[in-house]
Amino acid sequence: MQKLTPEKYIEYIIKNLVNHPEEVKINRIDGTKETIVEIRVHQEDIGKVIGKNGSVVRALRTIVNAVGNRERKNYILEVID
């Protein structure tokens, strides 16, 4: 069975959330203490990824942190304009 990474979880969710799924780009930057997961989407879709008062991005961060806890790693999720 294939192990799903936090990037795969987030990519699946975001591609089903936005109007331009072909422009979703997920970049992983590994550091010594933490791993940064950058999300880039079409300009029109930034609001959908962030959500009202940041509710969607907060939920995405919760998912990434849950997966990170399982792997004993720290992940930071960033939405890039």
C-alpha cells in the first residue's frame, strides 16, 4: 500500500476545491527541524483556499499537522500569492 504524504492529501483536497485544478502546484521544502509545504493556485482561487476568516486554510493546516504527528515531523503550510 502506498504511503500518502501531506502534499498528496492537500493536493487532492485543493484540486477538488478550486476552479482551476490544473494550476495547483504543491512544493515541499525540507528543513532540518521542519518541512514547509507551499501551495500555489490560480489568482481567482486564492480566496477559496483561504476561506472565510481563514477557515479553509486553518483546516488544511490541521490535516497537515495530523499527518506530521503520525510521521513525527513538523510541517508548515503556506499559501503563496
